[in-house]
Amino acid sequence: MGEFKVHRVRFFDYMPTAIRAMAFNAHTERLALARMDGSVEIFNFTDHYFQEKVIPGKDSRSIESLCWVGGRLFSAGLNGEIAEYDLENLRPKYSLEAYGGPIWTIISNTQGTQLAIGCEDGTVKLFEVLEEHIQFERNLDRQKGRIISLSWHPSGTHIAAGMMDMILFVSTLMSMLLVDRGFGGSKSRETVVWSVAFLSDHTVVSGDSAGKVQVWDGHTGTLVKTHLVTKWDVFLPDLAVWTSEGTVIQFQFIAPTLHQQQGKEWVRTRTFKNHTHDVRALAEIETAIVSGGMDTHLVVRPLLEKFDEKSHASGLRKIHFPHRNLVSCAKKVGLLLFQFPGQLELWRLGDSDGHGKPGDRLPLERMPEKLLLLKRKGEDHICCSALSSCGGWLAYSTVSCVRIYRLQTDNNNISITKVSKLPKALHSAHQLCFSSDSSKMFAASSQSSVLVIALTQSECKYHGLTLTFPSPGSRQPIHLMTTSVDGKWLAAANSDCEIHVYNLQKLKLHCIVPVYGSCPSAMGIHPTTNNLTVVHADQQLFEYSIVEKQYTDWSRKLQKQGLHNVWLDRDTPVTHVTFNSKNPNQVVLHDMHMFCIIDQSLPLPDQKTQFYNQMTLRSLSEQERPSHLHAFKICKTFQDLLCVSLLDDQSLVVVERPLLAITSQLPAPVRQKKFAT
């Protein structure tokens, strides 16, 4: 693998916010997830659960519920507004005041023609879904209490509404069901019907704050059965239940015993404990239960009865970190830029002249130092940022503006100057990056276009130079950009799996990389060969010669032989690719759990090869070792990785964010179960 001096960085205090709501689109197999900071994330469940889009949050945005209508995404929140999202430009398309106070829930009918919202003022409001917007239709009869939850019958003719101490049925006639307040001391408190599910046979299932799951006959309005699952709040979006203890419980409509096959009923069949804190959102898909909550991570729990045999697809999956970079590295000067929703931090790495054997901790002659804390302007959260390789330029974007700053460092002093006159065309960006010589900045704009901004000592100039995807091309946002060291090439990838390479000297499209069916998760251009290395969400790896406009011989050999199953079975995507300038054969890449150095001069591992072989190699003699070497060299010494990069001085920067550090900053759970209780 070679020896590197490693900067082990643990001072990036990345802190994700809690998951508040989610909605699954069965037609496109996309999961929309909303967090407490108002951000929305879109995961592609057909592509290894890849996080293909992120809509940044806003200080004033509150999301309590999400809803899909076809390919359109709507949200509602306690600010009293309904919002529809522009999934091509990654921003709210418009928002509409509902005039009912805070909105607790939003749902659509099966036909996708109407939305219903439950409001603080006791109204259920109906909106018609039109081609470009939604339009208020009517209010259903106003009630005395807030409407907490809603469920539409599949026929579209009835709605069940959860309230305080009751469930309301709305159709041509209106009826109410009173909900028992619970047991013991809880009888003095109101019961909140947090969720209702209206099934096709007119069965209604409710979950409430008294810890009960109740099954009702919607025809007669009678209670069929009560399941007391906890002493705490119960939520029920589908036919699975989650509790404020971090537990997910599955119910199935089956015969209660093997000997009693005639009468079926709702039976509690499974309990999952995959969260440390309150579960706040749940979605049930065909093969799995998806959950999230206060502990911030997304859990995909496969239903084993849906799989014929144990496989990679049937394994539990947890998504902790975003599938994009939050760290920028100035490789020439050893600076790091950390991106938070509300600010940027610029750090200088520490330094040591010490020497030692592998694994030794070297004494620091200069401690890491925070040079700059830059807070954003306005309410919109930061969606992307970049730091030039020389450390002289810094830029960030929100959905409403782009800011560019000139940095100058002198020993321990740093000065920052805002570039005041920016081109009018540069109003927002999905991605930002600088050329290797810091003479240009590239901003990924709408409709998969890239603006080319010329940089001088004191200003930015836009000469109308825009790199555009050819027509008919994708309108999906660009989520990856990378430039070559010689300043000749720019590669851009969008969420339609398209990768276009531009010639920056001629400022025109050079070639289109053959489209592969999985989204690119990371890519980089080799500093000497100008070969483009691309890693996809399904862990496939390709090397493409930009000059020759074809895959390299090494890439063809890799695809013909196939990647090792251990590599393919990893459950987190590669998020960064870099190169060893001192050894042109080496490619460095990482995911959350490991970093890998691929040495293209060594043989590829076949399925019989021991893939994780570092310990074995150490135990062999010098004569035996060459016969056991292969191209993929894995290092798991460092964990919970946000960034691995190689500086120009050949030192390795490893940015870790231990999950235990995140957990320690979470609020205390509502209830922690103790042994024998």
C-alpha cells in the first residue's frame, strides 16, 4: 500500500438533524425524507438506496408531512403552508398559505386528483391537483379540535381523521369514534390519535399517545381489537407501527394460530429495535420497512419472508452520512473547508517533522487551527461550497445567491474579501468547483448547464460562457463535477446517470461517456493520463480515456473479469476519488467505512482471492508476499469517514466523524428500556 503520513482529523463537528417525515413513491421507487431543519432528501431505492438529490433547508421552513402525487412532491408544516418542490432545480416551486393555522398532515387520494390537509383550526381542507399548481376546493365541516392525522380510503370517497380523543369519518355522512384514554394515570390526559390507516375493506387502524394500536370496523363504527404495545406514543403510517421508544412493530392480517385458519385478524408478528431514540417517520415498501427519527439515521429493514434466500439485498442497511462531499481540501497548502447548513469553517492542518514506524502517533509541532468562521446571509441553508487548491478562493451557494471570497494568508493571519460584483447569471448553483490553477470557477446551474467564471485578483467575470448538455438532454441537476490538473477538461455528471466531458480550451462538449444504469457517486480525472475514473452507486468502477473517447484496457479487463463480491456487497457508496501523483498507478477512493488504494500494476482479484488480505500479507515472508498481492488494498483503520484526500506533499488527510460523537450530542431519548422492566 505504501507509507503515508496521515492527518487524522476529528474536529469537523458534522451534526445531522432528526428525520421528521418520509413518503415513498411506489411508481418511481423514490423515498422522500424531510429533516427537522427543513431539508428534503430523495433516495433512489432501485439504485442501492443512493441519495440522488438534496433540497437544502430554510430557517423558516417547517415540514411535518410529505406526500407524492405521481412524480410531484408536496409538503406541509407547522408554518401553515403547503409547498410543491421543483425536483430539477432542487428548490420549492411555490408555497401556498392554507389559512388553517399549523398543518399537521397532508395526503392525496389514490387517483392523484386531490390533496387533503389536517389543520390546527379543526378543518380538513381539500385542494385540487392541477397540472402546474394546486387550487383550494373546499373545507369539510370544522371540528373543535386540531386534525392530527388523515387517511383516504382507496375509493377516494371516505376520509378518516385522527383528533384528540376521537376518530372522525368523513363521507356524505359524518360519524365519530371515541378513543379510550388508556390505563391508570393516563386517563386524565387527552389521547392524541397520531395516525390512522383506512384499508380497502373499511377497516380503520389507529395509533395513539396512550400506546395503543386499535382496529375499528369502519362500517359499524365499532372497536374490533386493541393492542397495547407501549406506554408511550404510537405512530402508524401503514401496517407497521413505530413508537417513541425507538421500536418498530409489524402487524399482519393472518390466522392467530396454526389450528385456527378460518377467522383472520390483525396479529402482532415482529418487533424491530434499530434506533436508539424516538422513531418519527416510517414507510413500508414491498420488501422492507424504512424508518428514521431522532437518532438521525435512515434504517432499511428487509422483510425476510420476501426473499427466497439470504443475500446482500436481504441485509439490514443504515444510512448515516450524506452521499456527497461536505469537505473541500486545498491540496497545495493544507487547508480544509467544512460545510454546515448555516456556516463554513476553514481550518489549517497541524504539522509534524517526526518520524516513526507504521501506526505511531507523531508529535505535533503546530496544532490544527481554525482560521475562519463564515456565517451565511439570509434564511436559506448552504447547498454547496468549494475551496480552491491554492487556498486563495472560497465560494458557497444557497438556492437564492452565490457568494465568492478572496482569501489571503500571511503566517498566522488571514484576510477575507468578499467579491461584490458578481455576474447576474450567477444567482445559484447545485455544485461549485475551481480549476487547478484557480483561474476559473465552475458553477452547475439549471438544466444541467455549467457557467464558466473567470477569476482575477479582485473580481469575477462571466463572458457568457456556458457549457450545456446537448439537446435533447437531461434537465436533471448536476451533482458531481471534476477538473483535470492541466486545466483542459471538465467532467460533469447528473442524476440521470449522464456524464459529459468538456474541452475547456475550446469551451465545447468533447464527448459523452457511455451511460451506465447506476448513478455516479464519485469521479476524478487522473493528473497525468487524463483518464476519468468513475464509481457508481452499485459499486461498479470504470476508467474512461478522455483523449481516446473509450474505456481503457484496464477498465475493460476489470469488467470482463468482474469485481470481487466482497467489494460489490459493500453498503455505502464511494464518495471521493483522488490520485497519487508520485505513483501514477494508484487511485485512492473511500466510502464511510474504509479507504482503498487501487494499484493498477497489480493483478485483479478473482472470486477465490482473499480480498481483505492486509493481515495475511504482514504474516508472510518477503518471498511469499508477491504471490498474494492484488490491486485492491483496503484500510479499515479509520472509520466513519467523511473525506479522504491526498495532499501535494504526499500526506493523507482522513476526516472522521465518529457515530458515537453524534449520538452523544443527541437529546435524551423519551424512554430507555431497562433490563427486566
